[in-house]
Amino acid sequence: MNIKELVKAAHYLYSSGLVLGSAGNISIRLSMGEIAITPTGVPLSLVTEENVAIVGMDGSRLLGGDPSSELYLHLGIYKVRKDIKSIVHTHSPYATAFAFSDKRLKGLEGFNGVEEDSMVEVAYHKPGSLELARECAEKIKEGKILILKNHGVVCCGSNLREAIQLAEFIEQSAKTQFLAYILTKI
Ligand SMILES: [Zn+2]
């Protein structure tokens, strides 16, 4: 994985409608000591190789633009799970609607290797806070998908493609469950 692929993925994610405005962020692990993460305040459609931020594991800024406000959430996960090489965070509408409700997303049948226990709920903490980063680092030990209460979704993969596919799949799954729920009410 390289920065070019990260830029391409950022544009793809924006055009897919899973993120809007300057919400959402993506990162990749470049080495055990460095990550590349999308910049803060920039819509994913406008991410370039120049404004992607290269950051050390201690949060030190090495190159590029200002890192996403969720930098420490990403770093915390990479520190705990060495197998994770990419992280995608979205506020995709259907999955996030579940996160705002008391309804629980059910199992994700149909996606290789993803079971219901891959989804872990994270209690609400202010977006961008160290408290949120800390809790995500703790919960990621239990599964690759975090449902952030009243906030959004974090999907992690052993590569960029897997993280993006998970983000797409969880949104599709949430949409289907939402529609099924409505249909049973008609
Ligand atoms: Zn967010």
C-alpha cells in the first residue's frame, strides 16, 4: 500500500456517498513506525498526495498536511493490533442511524470472515477526543468493526481494500436491516 492508493481510496469513498463534506478519514500503515492519514478539514474528494499527512506512531508530524482530528484513534488501533494495516472511519447514514438508535445491527452474513462478534460497540465520547481513542484501542481487541455510539463506524483491515469493503458492507447491511424493519411495520 502506498500514498497513491490512499488518495484513490479517499476519492472512491467520497464518490460512493459513504462520507460527505469533510467528515470521515482513512489511514494506512506505511511501516511499524509511520502511518499516512487523510488531512483534517479537507473533503476526501480533495485529498492529494501532497496534503496526506505522514505521522509517526507517537503522533509526530513528519510530512504533508495537518492530520485528521481522529489521528489518535487511528494510532491507538495500530499500536494494539499489529495485523491491522488500514482504517476507514465514516458516518455513513444507515450504519450511523443504528449507532444513534437503541437498535442493534445484526450479524453480517455474506462477507468472508466477518461474524457478528466482529462488531463491537463503543460508548459515546466526543469525536476527536483521547477518551474516544482510548476506548477504541481497547475495543478493537474484540473485533474489526467498531460501532461508535451516536457518532459513526470504524472499519479495520489487513489492507486498504478490506477496510473499504467492510465500510461498504456494513452500510449495505444496515440499509437492508432498516428496510426490513420498515417492511415489517407496514
Ligand atoms: Zn467521526
